[in-house]
Amino acid sequence: MARKKETRKKRTNTVSYFDYSLLAVLIFLSCFGLVMLYSTSAYSALVSYGDSMHYFKRQILFCIVGFIGMYIVMKIDYHVYIKWAKPIYFFSVFMMLLVKTPLGKEVNGAKRWIKLPFDQQLQPSEIAKIAVILFIPVLICKMGKEIKTLRGIGQVLLWGGFSAACVLFLTDNLSTAIIVMGISCIMVFVVHPKTKPFIAI
């Protein structure tokens, strides 16, 4: 009972921190992106759909859904993601496999999307980015001091490389594959005590 009271006191005494500057930057980038999207797509949207704001309205909807999702994720204790990191990683690979099925959608000669209801589409390689960001840190934490060895680094880069290879060969997206592999390399760089080998590379 005493332990329970102590844990309750600790929970009540904890100060919640919210990064308002990061939120402000995020809102600014979203608004800036919307303005750029409208300026570049107004004419093509008018020709294709008879509404110059077609893509603009669609992107606003995604921004609203994104901010709602961000709020929900913010309320979840990040320790919960440790349990789901590996399943999310394999789920991202499964989603990329769907691009090669009849559910895959080709746009401008590239087949990188999955068809969704209401004439929407999803790019599974974006899920791969989130999956690697979640899974690689969990993998590094479980390794402990082993991450300092060549074997540990190789294991981490193998998982990151596999996801990057899936992005490249399943969704034909070189730029995102480089980003996914880059995320893995940067995480190894952050935790590794030696910086000279990375500078040399």
C-alpha cells in the first residue's frame, strides 16, 4: 500500500512539458506547404477537376487528420511503443508488399501507392520511416554495450538496410530508401562513442 501511495505521489508531482516552439514550427511548415501546394497545383486542378483548390482542400483534410493523430500519439506513454515497435516494422514491410498486388496504384509512371476508398491513396514507404524510427532505438537499447562492437552495428544496419531495400525494390522509391537507411546510420552515430570512423565514412 505504501508503494502504491508513493507511485501516486510521483505521478501527481511530475510536471508535464509541452514544446510550444516545436508546435509553432510544425504549424508554420504546414501552412507554408499548403501555400506552395496551392500555387503549384491551382492550374492543373482547375483543368482536371474544375476547382483550382481541389488539391488544397484535400491537403487541408490530411493536415487536420495528422494533427488529430499527433494529439492522440502525444497522450500515449512512449514506453508503450517499445512493445509494438517490431510488429509495426513488419507491418510496414507488409504494406509495401501490397504495392505489388492489384491494390497498388501507379502515378506518373511510378507504382508507389496503395488504393484507398474515396479515391484516396497511401504511400507505404512513409510508414517505413516511422517504423524504423520506432524499432531501431528499441533494438539499440536491448543491445546495450554490444552496439559499440562491429557486430552490434552490423545488426542495426542490417535491419535498417532491409527496410530500405524493401522501399527501393517494392515501391521503387530511391529517395525514401536513402532516408530510411540514413535514419539507421544516424541513430548508430548518436549512440556510438567514436566519431572518427563515421567522419571518415
